Amino acid sequence: MRALKIAVFVLALTVPAAVLGQGAEPRAVDAALPRLEMEIGRAAKLAEGTVGVSALHFESGQRISFNAKERFPMASTYKLPIAVQILTLVDRRELTLERMIEVQQKDLHPGSGVLTTILSKPGLSLSVHNLLELMLLVSDNSATDLLLSLAGGPQAVTGRMRSLGLADMVVNRPTVRLIADSTGYSLPPEEEWRPEMFKKLYDGTTKESRKNAAQKFLDDPRDTTTPESMISLIEKTHRREALSPENTSLLFEILERCQTGRNRIRGFLLPDTVVAHKTGTIAGTASDVGRITLPDGAGHVAVAIYLKGMDKEAGEKERTIAQISRAIYDFFLFRRP
């Protein structure tokens, strides 16, 4: 079991408004912040793994950081930067949401989603908008890899993140290779890819080989981010610095309808709480990132929660994320800046 790593960083909230965020005013440090950090620390200790958290209240600039500079596998949360790059191309008129994309057998990849399970033969075409919704709503991996290719590949997505000042967020591989590397099997040439082939490759692994592959995957710097960088991406998108107002609204509208991870950020919140989020799960990791709209005009909070090295059941990982999310929600709702 990996040793618990705890490091708490408090951003002094007396920095200039330009650092706090657009429209935020300098303010003194809230004396309750250490109590919130202690609460996150208790949840992290119970998790018996490494927990990384970053949260930002947009309207005040108040920020919470807990292992926020630690690198974590993005898993499917990397679908958010892919979406930003796709919509950037739409903003530049280099791509349209109405463009139709043919889905072939080699495009049906393993993992989360629906395309692989409902398609048995080629012949389907979907719009870029359709693929975007499949990627973000149900975390469809086949849709993701098609969009990653349309986005210009991993290098183009990482380049877009660099242009937004996010040096600690990297996209390196399509989901099909992420899954192969985290599971421990090698892929044949792409022209041989078929849904049934992926199952045979997985069946050829053992529990021990999968465990070793997962540990190696956790130590791999590829396709990782820090919670701090993910919050920066959400903030820049929220403030319409990454995308046009139209595509900013489209992205958050889709994320508000996300169907995965209902027991994570949303887990302990009231059912009508507006949460625009994206989950991630791979090689024993669990994560959820997004924007919570607080009720009664209390503002918006961006939250990024990542877990790794936690040797517990999936339900316990989700409960840890939900506990941290609720603590952050309560802090910013009941102690309005």
C-alpha cells in the first residue's frame, strides 16, 4: 500500500486581484480555511492513499489546495482538455460541430461508453457534436479517440493547454493505448483492431501482470495533471478566456448533464445542485473535476479531486471524493466571502 502523502498549501488571499481572478478583490485570509484543510486531511488519512485537491471560489478568489501540485493520472478527466481543443477549432472555424465522422470497426475501442456495445458492423456516421456529447456524458472512449484525432492528436491538445499557461497538464495517448498500458498488454497494428480482439488481449493477462502494469502506469508522467492545473483550466473556461461565450456555454451545458460519477462530487449534495463535471477512473485511481453552482447567488466553485494508490473498493473511493466535495461546498455556501 502506498504511503499517505499530505501537504497542505494555503494561498494568502492578500495577493493582487489579477492573481485572484478577474473581478476578485484582495481580502484577508479566512480564519476558517485551516479547519477546512484539516477536514480534507482527515478524509485523506482515511483514504490511505494519495489525495490531491484544488478548489477555487471564482467570485472571491478564495482557494483551497491540498497536494495540489502533485501529479495524478488524468484518466477520463483528460476528456475535458480534448473538448476544449475541439471547441477551440470550432471557434477558429477550422471545424464544425455539424461535420459527420464515419465510425469504423477499428474505431470501436474498449472501456467506458456505448458505441462498442451497440455497434456490430460499420456504416455509422456521427456529428462532432454527437461525439462530444458521448465523450463527456457517458465517457465513451471510442468517441474520445475519434475526437482526439480530429483535435490534431495529443500534441495539439497539450499545445493548447500550454497556450493557456497550463504547463503541468499533458495529453500523450488515446484511450485505447491508456487502457493497454494500464492493463499490461501490447497492441497489434491499428488495422487489426476489433472489439473482440481487445477482449482476447485482456483475457491473456493475469491478475499479477495487471497489478504490475497498474503500478507502472501510476509512476508514468504521461497523461497526467496536477489538481491546480485542472482548476486553472476550469477557471479559464468559466471566465471565457479559453473559448467563445457560445462554446463556453455549450461545454458547461453538456457537463451539467454528465451521467457518470453520481456518487463523487455530487454524492452528498442535494439532488438539485447544479454540477458541471467530468469523472476519471483507471488503474485503481478515481477522480472528479468540475464546477459547482452554489444556491441563492453564492457563486461558483471549481473543484478538482484526484485519488491514487488507494487500495480500497470503488465505493470507498467515491465516498472520499463526496466527503471532500461536501466539505468544500459547505464552506463556501455558509461562509460567503
